[in-house]
Amino acid sequence: MNRTLTVAALSVALCAALAPQAHAQMLTWTDKASASINFGGQAPSHTLSAESTPDIYGEPASIRSSSDVGGGFFFDIAGGYKVWRNLVVGIGYSRVASTDDLSINADIPDPLVTDSPRAVSTTIQNAQHSQNALYFTGTWMMPVTDKVDVGFQFGPTIFFVSQDLPVNLQNSIQEPGPTFSNPTLDNQSKTTVGIHFGVDGTYLLTPRYGVGVLMRYTWGSADFEGDSVTLGGFQIGAGLRVRF
């Protein structure tokens, strides 16, 4: 996490250092609106852990699960309209989805001997995770030349998170063993609010169409089964830019 924050901060600082030069060369961003579409990657992955202590054979059991979530390929689409000088207010949407194995480790009481927990573990494959994010963004556009501009972004993010988690694991315990027999997953959803900031650079191939690079850091947090998982991360992507 610290390394990711450092990379994001250095990226923003580097572009900020160019801002005075850009400001001196060309003060006004002359377009009225913009749209973009990006493809890229998000890092890092985060660990989602959950624990339950159901009563089994008259004693509390301990059942723990964990999986990696949040990293991977992302898609982003956004648009904005100039409201004052070089300030563009807009909205964007991105999606990150991943599939990972979910590990389960448990201590199960013995049905005949008290205070004699037995260790058991299993893995559930293909647990699904997705993060759909809605961005409300203020962007200050800094023209560098008639073909190049840099936008500095900041604003709130609404995360719509979906995660597969194991349910009723105590009902899948089989004896003798014990073993887990056909543990089931349940898809759970959460909505939470976070923040984002970043830099978007554009090179215009024509007065209307261009290509660009997006560097953005997003952050949020959601609770699943008593555990808090960090959402978002450092995103870098590239794609098409359109000016109006």
C-alpha cells in the first residue's frame, strides 16, 4: 500500500511541476467538453479475510476464510463539461473484476471429546470479485501546446462491490474426518463512498480526436463478514480522447 501511494504521489507531483510552464504557454483551455475511454490495470490486490465461530457439537468452532481481491484489468469511460475557465466537471465509470481461489481453515470440535479441536482446510476455486465505481470529478485542464494538455482530477467515488463468500460452512462438515463437503458460496454486495485523484494527459491527433494516458489513485473501504477490505488502488491506462 505504501509503495502504491508513493508511486501515485510522485506521478501527480511530476505533472504538477510542469503546471507553471503549461500555464505560461497557454492559459485557456478552449474546448467546451471532453469524453474518454481507457483500458488498463489496477494494483495492488488486497486480502479479504472473514471468520465465524458457530456452535458445533456444543462447542464453538473457528472457521476462517481468505482470498485476494481488487487487482487486475480495468475499463473506464468518462465525460465532462467546462463550467468555469479551465475547470471541467464530469462523471465517469470504471469496472475491475477478478477471480481467485478462496482458502478455508477451521478448528472443528470433536463430537466425543471436549476441548479437542481438529484442524481442517479446503479451497474453493473461482470466487468472484468485482468493483464498479462511479466517479464525480473536478478536472483543472492545463494546455501545454495546441495538441497537448494535462488534466488534474479530484473528487468522490461511489463503489459498488460484489464478492463471493462462503456461507453455512458448519452444514458442509462431514464425519469422520472432519472434511468440508461441497461448501457453497454466496454473492454479497456492498455500496460505499471513497475518493480519487489523478492526472490525465492528452495528445490530439486532430482538433477533435486524440489519445491519452490516465494515472489515478482511488480509495475506499467496505465491510464483509466483520472484516474491512480496502477498495481501489493505483490505476494506469490509455485510450481514446474526444473534444467538443
